[in-house]
Amino acid sequence: MPLLVVGSVAYDAVESPYGKVERTLGGAATYFAVSASFFAHVNLVAIVGDDFHAGDEAILRKRNIDIEGLERRPGKCFFWAGRYSENLNERVTLTTELNVFADFKPRLPVKYQDSKFVFLANIAPGLQREVLRQVSGRPKLVAMDTMNYWIERTNAELRETLKYVDILMINDSETRQLSSEHNLLRAAKHIFKMGPSTLVVKRGEYGAMLVDQNGVFCVPAFPLEEPHDPTGAGDSFAGGFMGYLAGGGAKNDAALRRAMVYGSVLGSFTVERFGLERLLSLRKSEIHARARHFSKLTQFKL
Ligand code: AMP
């Protein structure tokens, strides 16, 4: 089943202890779409400026991502710059320039309107809701991400969007910030009252945790000797997770657990190199091999 995503398509500048890139294709929707494209047909809704490079458009096309919903406008693409700490666990945002996103009015191409799987990647919550409003009927699954930037600046808008969402996928500090609860299980209960029935907490090198009415399920992060750049790991996790579900069409407990593993697999590949580099050389056989490795990593007898 096709998977609809709205979110940022951006240029990023990234500094980590392993190096630096001045301007590379990034954005939450980009990482999501490239990761999900290994499992499902992806329809992308976003906006870019006239500085969007033809080579970057070719990257999306090559992954078979539908870009009819990628609007072009005079102006500059979303730009984000960040710097990571020595151990890669913390990052500071140096610059966020919304540019063409500042007055984006998303319009869904007709063929996107009956989407059954929808991912609202990180972008202004008002835009996320506007996209959802144009989807006809009730989608089978709506998931979304957000970040501190939107929790702080557009909290009321964010709360409104959350009412229409099944799965919220955010990192641990965002979970605590949104719920005003330190304990993640208590935070989940708090968030369920806002709308979502499932919370997926992305915890960087500590893996990810899913909480829903059935209880809690955890996956580790794949242990890597030399991670280089965590940018986009969360979006790649979401892409692997939602791509796997949309590709299979199911959303039962067993499928959700496998989706958590495929999310973690895609996230782990992304951090191996800067930007999208590793994802663009990735083969499906490597994804499945790493998923099998995950199974071994977590097996034990009692
Ligand atoms: P992640 O590392 O998964 O949190 O995602 C990093 C990506 O999010 C980068 O490629 C940025 O371009 C994008 N990004 C950063 N800040 C924002 C924001 N405020 N809204 C939307 N996308 C953002």
C-alpha cells in the first residue's frame, strides 16, 4: 500500500567529531522517504526552493519516490545546521531557516488522497494537519513525529494535530518535554490522553521502546564500532517502521514488533556515514541480514 509522507526536504550542515559537511541533502521527509522506499511505494509532500539541485531530485527519483507532491517555489530550501558532541549523544541546533516552508500551503495530488498509511514527519504541526485534512476517509494508520522546536513554539497547534494521530514517534527528551513527566511509562499514559494510542520512543544508542495497550516492547540499537553522523537516524527509523507496515498492509502486534526491528535496522545504517550516503548504497539483502542479526542479538533461553 502506498505510504504518504509530509515533512521537511532540506539542506543540512553537519559537524560531528568525525568530520563536517557544509550542505547536503537532508530533511526529515527525505530520510523517511528513502528508508521507507525499500519496502513500500512512497508519495512525498513537501516544498523546495529554486536552489534545489537537479542531482538531489534524481536521488529521490532513483529510489522510485513519487515527487508529484514536491512543490517548487522561488526562494531557498529549508536549511538546518547542527553540531554533535564528542560521544554523538547530544546535538545543538546552530541554525533553522524555514525559508520556503514559512508560507507553504500543501496541496495533495489527487492520486495521494486515498492514502491508507500516512506519516507526518517533523514539520510545523499546522501543516501536518492540513495534509491529513486532505486525505479522504479514515486512513488505516497515521503516525507522526515532532521536535522541541514545535513543542516550544506551536504547542496548541501540536496538541490539535495529536488528536488525529494513532502513533506518536519521538525521542526521549521530546517525550519528557511534551508530557512534563520524567518516567517514560508515565509519560506514555499522559500522551495517550492527547490522542495517540501508541507511543514509540526513539532513544538513540539505547534503542527504541513501543508502548501501547498490550504493554511495552523494546529493541536495542545495533551496536556499531564507528558511527559517524546521527542526523536523520530518527527519520530513518520511522521510514523503516512505517515502510515495513505499509509494505505488508498489517498493523497487528507481531507486525508492529517486526516494524520496530526494521526501524532500528534503517536507523543504524544511516548513522554509519554522513547524510544519506549509506542509505544510497544500501541493498535490501543487507537490510534483511541485519534484521536476522538483530534476532540473534536479542535471543536467550530461560
Ligand atoms: P533527526 O536527526 O531524525 O532529528 O532529523 C534531522 C533532520 O531534520 C535534518 O535533516 C533536518 O533538516 C530536519 N530538521 C531539523 N529541524 C527541523 C524542524 N524544525 N522542522 C523540520 N525538520 C527539521
